[in-house]
Amino acid sequence: MGNATESKSVQSVHGFDEATELIKLLRSSMTRRQLAESLQVSTSTVERWESGKVECKPAYVPALRELYFGTTYEDGTDFRTIDLFAGIGGIRRGFASAGGHAVFSSEWNEFSTRTYRTNYGFAETMAGDITQVDVGDIPDCDVVLAGFPCQPFSLAGVSKKRSLGRETGFRDKTQGTLFFDVARIIAAKRPAAFLLENVKNLLSHDRGRTFKTIYSVLTEDLGYHVTYKLIDAAGFVPQHRERTYIVGFREENGFTFDDVKPIAHGNVGSILLPASQVPDKYVLSDKLWTYLQNYKKKHEAAGNGFGYGMVDAATDHTRTLSARYGKDGSEILVSRGEGKNPRRLTPRECARLMGYPDSFSIPVSDTQAYRQFGNSVAVPVIRAIGEAMKPYLSD
């Protein structure tokens, strides 16, 4: 995790000296109040530690270490990655398994940042709003990773601008969209490769014109060799989840998505907690359950397919987990047997459904956790893509 030299220097000291150094490092990335809340002490206590009025007791060192280095320890040492629109680090995690080591990340949502920092620590730089980040402040890297949001693209006015001899490169075509920030970072850092992830509809948005613009920027303006594919996570986890993946290499090589192979995995039962471990709060109320049943009947009568999705332990795959899952859980309801109201998945089960291990910490409310996992990638898919890319990164 983080800079190896820095990590070694911090861990080579003990007791008060180590605590002082860790507090100094943490305070460069978080406020005094945030540090105090993380350690469950008062802000005045942290202030006294920093001023030297009071020594931080050695008993706090393990918590300080975990806060700085995170609870997730990556093994990747083969190549450097930067993680843009990082969310809770699903793309980073998948690439770490393939040998990637993150040196920079960016995420603007404070709750996602909390989950990210809890798991990956503060050892590497993490920026907020990527639109405000100067590329000069971003470390050099081998791979750019980005699950960028899909915003409307427009080609309106391009022909007119060309006739006037004005710039029509990626800065003109994508200015005002978040893809522009991905493009400007790739242009500045010239990584060996990149992996971009987006929703299924990216390929068909605006009758295909949106993706045509993206592809043109990556290939013609930036000069990368680009391959893309729509992949259903159902080949990797017990969930149907179609997403668009775009891989680009600076140098032409033999990479193909045909090398991204599905993996054996369990059915829905493999991600469910024992019934005795699921609190009653996840069971649907009579009012909500009645509403969802009536809603489904109404649309079935109209010939529509809208309605809840019910699963049990023997089901092969769930529907796609969405960021709004916490609202009513209707896309994935877990049967509790005949005559009993079904329940939602717990946040831990959602994490498992996305391919996160049980060691992954969830330091936020259920509402935020549902949103975070619903916006995440299926980690095993990223791992498989990273493994397929790795031979060409070594070259």
C-alpha cells in the first residue's frame, strides 16, 4: 500500500515517535475533526497531541496505522495505476489482483471517500473534484483506470468550427463532460494503457454518436489502439450486470477480450447470510410488500414486465443491483418462504454480490452502502480484464 519507502520509514519507529509521525501524515489529508472522529477522541485531544502538550499513548498506534495504511493490503507491484472516479475502489481492487499498485485516486463523494479511505488508507494521494485537478499534480503511471459518468456529448457545431479553422480535437468535442478530464489526463501522462468502464447504454446513447465521439478522441486524437466489449457480470458473480468496458494501449499488441474468460462461481445462495444473522429491519413491511405486489399485477395486466424480482438460495442470478436499491429493494427480493414477507439483501450481501470479500469494511450507513455497491463494478470482471492486459503491460 502506498509508497514503499514511506511505509517502511513509518513502521520503523515505535511508540510516541511513530504516533507523532502517523498523526502528521494523516493530518496532511484529513481535518483534525475527521481524525478525532476516526479515533473516537475529542478534537482537543488531537490538538494537544499535535502541539506536544500531551503524548499520544502507544495504545493508539495500531488504530493510527490501520487508518493510514487501510484495512486492504495490495500485493500489486508490477505496474502503477491511477484510479479516477474511484467510488469505493472496485476497479482498483480488481487491478491490484493483476499486479497493479495505485499511486493516485480521485473521488468527490464524501461517503464514498470514507469507504475508500477506510479500506485503502491515506498512503497515496487522493483528490476530490477531478475537474479541479492539475495534471502536473498527478504522478506518472502505467495504467489509467476510470469508471467515468456518462454525460451527454454533442457534435453540434463541429462542422462550422472546422470551416472556421477552429480546434475540433478532444478539448472541443468533450469540453463540459467528465470524459474530457479522463482524456486530458491520458494525453498528459501517456500511460501504456487504460481501462474505462461505463453503463451498457453508452454504446447506443444518442444513436451511437456519444460512443463515436469517445472512440474518435481515444484513437484519432490521443492515438491509442482501442478495443471495447459489453460484458455481463453473470459469468463472474451471481448477478446480471451488463457494462461497457474500453481498453486502450499506446502500442499495438495482441490484446483481445476473448482472453477475458468467465470464472466458476456459486449461485445466489453463495452470497446469502444465514437467516439467523439477518436483522428484522431488512424484512419488507406489510405496506411496502402489498404495494409491490399490486404494482407488479398492474403492469402484468398491461403487458409490461415491470415489478419486483424474487430470488432464493437456488436462483442462478439476480437482476442488476442499482444505486437506488435501498429505496424498496424491488429488483432483488429474497424469499423467506410461503406466507412470509421477503427481505432486502443486507449491505454485506450486496458486497458479496459485487465480488468484494468479507474483509472489505463498510463504514457508512445502509443507505450509503446500497448506493455505493449499486454504483460499483463487479470486481471479478475487472480482475479478469486486468489479467488479460497484464502480459502486454509487462512488454
